[in-house]
Amino acid sequence: MDQQTTAAPETGYAPVNGMQMYYELHGAGGTPLLLLHGGLFDIEQQFGALLPGLSADRRVIATDFQGHGRTNDIDRPLNTRDLASDIVGLLDHLDVREVDIFGFSVGGAVALHLAVKRPDLIRKLIVSSVSFRPDGDRGENSEAVAAMTVDMIAGTPMEERYLTVSPHPDHEHLQGLLDKLGRYDAGATGWNDDEIRGIAAPTLITVGDCDMVKLEHAVRFLQLRGGDVNGDFEGVPASQLAVFPGTTHFFGLAKTSLVQEVVTTFLDSPPPSGWRDR
């Protein structure tokens, strides 16, 4: 194993919206890649296995959302709009003006929000296991999270990790986080077709073949991004879809080598002919 894969990351805390937001900086070179984890996960649980490969020849910025990992919680609900505001604050703190962004589940929702509302920040967009409207979800996952208690995750890596690294490592705060996740984006209607069509960044959509996101919704997402065409005649679109086989929502990024190959190939590929020069 080379030295780069074993080098310790730079770490720090950014003062953002009343929080001390934990971040890590891995690798060097190119457009920075920003990693955004899913609910109840953190940098290590979501991306730990992927980080050595993703940061081998590029700068990677990873962060823990509000109440997750090493970032403290505050008296504020969890929703996509506020988490996106946190990310803007983090990038301002780091003086980073443009990133590629890779978000999973909740992190995917935040990445999508930024692509719609702050296109100036995003060069390429990777959204994994997330719908752009609630009708794209099967529903069981949201119902399960809404009913979750600390007793239900006792003894799991998620509980162990929370109690090990959280600034407030107790079950009361963990239950508070579960409650906030159970109400995440309650009542939100998502994005309309024109908003998805209007995203400037080339987009990679990934989904498990037995994910909480319906496969037909992922295909519709691709179509709105200009995909689902006969590439032999029309050319390969700027936006793509990857369906990971034998993959559920919870284990959406578990096939490390497959995920890394798909993601890095997309990031390293030049824009297709005719794609506007940013």
C-alpha cells in the first residue's frame, strides 16, 4: 500500500450556522470532490472504504452533517435546505469555489438541492439512492426510520460509532437524532421536471436494484437529465445511470470496487462533445 493511501487526513471544525462542523481533507489535485453521507451514518461509516481510492489523485473533502459523527447537534430540525446551507458555509470556510459532489441518500438530497439552487458551486453531480420527488420512493424506509428507537439499533455499528465519536455521546441525544431523521423533510414536495432538466452539472445517478428508490423513477431521473438515448447514433449523454446489482438502500455503496470504478470514471471523463464549457 502506498504512502498516499495511508496518510492521515487534515481535519478541522468549521464554525457554521451555530455548529462546529467537522471535516476531513484527503489527497490532492484536480477539482475537489465533496462527499456527503446518508442519515445516521458519518464519513467513516459511509465512505471509509472508498476514501483511499477516491483520494488517490484528487482532493477529497468529507464532512459530518448536523448531529452526525463529530459534528454537534443544534436546536434545529433536519432538512435538506438547512443542511445545504451548512455545506455552503463549509465551502466558504475552506475558500473552495467549485466542487464535484457525491451524496448518498440524505447527502444525495443535499447535493441535488445545491445543483438546483447553487449551480455555480457544482462541476459534476453524483446522486446515489435518492429520489427527486417523494413519489419515487417505495416508502418502507421512511416508515421504519420514523418509528426507530435507540433500543432498535442497540449493539449496531451505528450506535457504537455514535457513542464513540459524537460530541454528546449518550442515548438521549441519539434518540433526538433518530426523531429528527424520522421527520426529515416532512411535507416537502421535491423538484419538478423543469428544475431537474435545468441542472447545469453533468449527473451520475446511482441506485441499487432493490433500493428504496424505484427503478422506474431512476430512469425518469436519467431521462430528465438527457439520458436514455441511442448513444451509437446520438452520442453518449453527459448524464448517466448506474444500477448496482444485489444492492439495497442500506448497503448502497457496499460494493467498493464497483462504486469506485463507476464514480471515478464519471469524474475523470471529459464532457461529451457539444457539452457547454464551464
